[in-house]
Amino acid sequence: MLKDILVVLEETDRAAIPYVLSFAKRVEASVTALWPRRDLSLLADGSLEARHAAMRGDREERDAKARAALLSFAAQARAAGVEAETLDYDDPHAVQPIDAPAFARGFDLVVVEQVEPGRPPSLNDLAGALLAESGRPVVVVPGIQRDSARFDRIVAAWDGSQAAARAIGDAAPLLARAKYVEIVAANAAVLSQPVVNGGERIARRFARLGVEASFHRLPGDGDPANLLLSHAADSSADMIVAGGYGHSRLREALMGGVTRTLLGSMTVPVFMSH
């Protein structure tokens, strides 16, 4: 069940608040909003950008943005009729970025906005940290998202891996609501008979729930993430479901990977589990 949702906000958020509230409305969930507080004496994410911002004396501006965003979230939640909570940004014991993944473990689902359209996540990005370290499924919302949450057509990536199985299992409440579910294999190298059998079995499982579900291999032998993104766009998918960080997070950060490509180039929300 996805009944207790955490939305983690940052300075660039434009799409996360309206999306998570529409998501919660559809699944009858409650939402807690968190803006991690970056203490100037302990820049927990260690990023060069955060250090430069601190040196420029931007703390008051950042604090004002945080408070305004949390107030806006509360007002929008009331207007939408969604049960919601905002965590006190000025609490001296407020959650810092380094603590956000551990805090998120107490929720069913985490929602966070894409770092920046066109830019892959880095080791210091909160979305990557939440996915790799929280142990909870994460929905990453593209910055260009303007539509409300919908689950009519969902594309789920399948390669037989533990991460893919976990993602499909975690997303099962959404997949069961869909009208069309495509279980797709986007890499010819892993299209062994066990992978095919598993994909077909998963499709049959959702078909028994009254969902129009199918398994097939995406044509082409290119990068699996780009094949998946192109197919989702061509099929007007409302969401992509995929396993995250099949390799170590450090290796993906240094060498690239499906997770980084999806999070950097996505145009629809991506539901990921690790």
C-alpha cells in the first residue's frame, strides 16, 4: 500500500508539490513535506554549489524560499482536500540532507523532483541519495511535469534483475490501477528464456486483475535507458517503473548507467526501487 508519502523539496522544485498532491488524492494517501535544512556550519551534502551559496551569504534567501514553499504546500493540500503535514523548517533539530534517506525509511513512498532537466544526478544529489540509501521506492518527477498524476498507461522495465523485480512489486498498487501495463525488455543481451518467462508471467498476473497487460522486447539494440525513454514517449506513458542502481552507485556516477540516464533525460515520472 502507498498510504504514507514523503515529498522532499529543494530550491528548484516547480512540479513536485502539485504532482504529489494529485498522486495522493488518487490513491487516498497522506503526504508529509520536508525541506532539509542545510546548516552553514555543517554543509552535509558537501557540494561545491552549496559551499559557494553559503559564502555568498544566501542563507536568508534560501530560508525564505523554504518557508514559502512549505506554506504553499500546506495551502495547496487544504485546497485539494489531501491530508498533509509540513515539518517545521526552523526546528533546531530539523532533518539535514545527509539524514534525509534515513528519515524517509518511515514512509511507504518518497517523491522528489528531478535535479535539473538534462543533467544526470551526481553523488551529492538528494534524489540519488534517497534512491540508493532510503530503502523505499522513489518517484522522481521531471521538472517539466505539469499534468496531474495519472496511472492509465504504465511502462515497466524488466531484465530479470532483483532491482526490476523489487520495483514492479513496489509499484503493484499503481500497476493494478492502470488500464494498460507494458512489461518491456530493453536490452537484447539479457533477453534469455528465463527473462522472457518472467516477463510474461508478470504480465499475466496483472491481466488477471483486469488490466490490459503484455510483455515484449523493445526493438533496437541501443542503450536500454534511451530505448525505454523513447518508447515511453511514443506510447504516451504516464509513468515508467524501473529498478535503480543495478551497479554500485559510485560506479554509475563515474561511468554512467541506466539510472543516471533515466533521471537525467526523463520526460514522465519515474518510479524506482533499489
